[in-house]
Amino acid sequence: MTTRGDQEALTAEQQLAIVQQKLIQAQRLTALGELVSTTTHEFNNVLMTILNYAKMGLRHKDEATRDKAFQKVLAAAERAAKITNSVLGMARNRSESFEPTDLAKLVEESLVLLERELRNHRISVETNLDSVPRACAVGNQIQQVILNLLINARQAMPDGGRLIIRVEHSADNATVDLMIRDTGCGIPAEKLPRIFEPFYSTKQGPDSSGKGGTGLGLSACRHIIESHRGRIRVESTVGVGTAFTIRLPVYQAPPMQLPTANMTAPSTTSASS
């Protein structure tokens, strides 16, 4: 028998789940707005490159100069298309259901969106994106986690450094593993157990770009990963850097259901004498 107290507790849990989902959606929109601002500057740089080399091609009639101008225009246009596709990939309303998801592609799209920011802070990127099975995931939610971890890594290296990203398949655990490691300041051991708590932050507030400091990012990341039946863990050493590892289950296609054979015996008619 369900008591009134049980009903109220269930309602409270449902309300909490709704609030958490709205928070995740709000953070995704905030991140998208920040990234659009960043990529707008990059897109403008690409357009200026196209305009300048187009003018050079029009001014010079010799074939060598025009070929060089066309090559530069083509490279810049391809770069513009890459930026646009990455922004659209994050902005489009991907399905909220669990689907086979290419983690390596999500990493690549995220790096395109953050490339200018990482370059301006003198951060080199090393990637090892193995050919791995698809993960069972909601794509836009996992990209939100990736972007959050990449931005955290950038903020941990204000004077530059190295960002190492690796995607691997763990056959023993039936998981796809994503590791994001920085060579930044690291997190003190006494603060490490609390970093996934809501509103707890190791930062003093937003940085010069306006990002970070609310203490909600990593809390939302853990909520997302756990809702995927995955795991997120962190290792950090002060003065050496921090590594976050995410493990998501490999997508398993539902078994095919074969049509049921009709086992009804054919009817027979007796011959009359």
C-alpha cells in the first residue's frame, strides 16, 4: 500500500529530475552562446582571408599568383564549412534518446569550436582517436560534457600547455573510454573529493572569457554520465595536471526478431465413398 508520504517523496524526486534536466538544457544553451561568440571572431578571420586572396587573384593576371590565391580561398572556405558544420552539429536538436554515438566525431567537432580559444592561450592539442565501436549515448549531452572538460582544461593552463585526448575501446568492460588530460595547475588532494558537488568550485569565479566559476559544470557532467550508466573519474597532481576519464557502454543493437512460423497443419478433406 502506497502512503501519502511515499507519494510526496516520489513527487519530490520527479521535480528534482525535471529541475536537473532543465539545468542541463540551460547550460547547453549557455555553452552554445559562448561558443558562437568565439567562433564568430574565427569566422570573420576566415572571411577576411577569402576577401584578401580574392582581391589578389583579381589584381594579378599571371597564372602562378592566381593559382596561389585560389588555393588560399579554397582552404579558407573549407575551414569556414568546418566551423559552420561544428556549430550546427551542436545546435541542431539531436534526438534525446540513446543512439549509437561516435565519440571521436564529437571530440573533433568540439575541438573545432574551441580551436581559436586554445590557440590564443598557447595550448597544443594531441589526439589519439582510435577506431572504436559506437557508444550508447545521447549525443548532445555527451558533447556538453566534452566541451565542459575541454574548457576546464584550458582554464587550468593560463600560461599555455598540452591537452591530450584519447578515445579507446575497452573490450573487457564493453565500454568506450574517453580521456582528457591537461598539463595545468592540478587540483589539491583535499579538494578532489568535492569537485562533483553542486556549487563547489576550485575557481575564484569566471575567467577573462567569462567562463567557469559557478560550480555547476562538473556536477552536471557527473549527472549526465551516470544517467548513461557510465562512469567518470578524475586523477590530479598539483603542478603536474589533471586527467578526466569517461566510460560509456558500447551500443548493443537490439536482437532481430524473426517472424513466427505458422505451425498450423493444413486441413484435409476426406473423400466420400
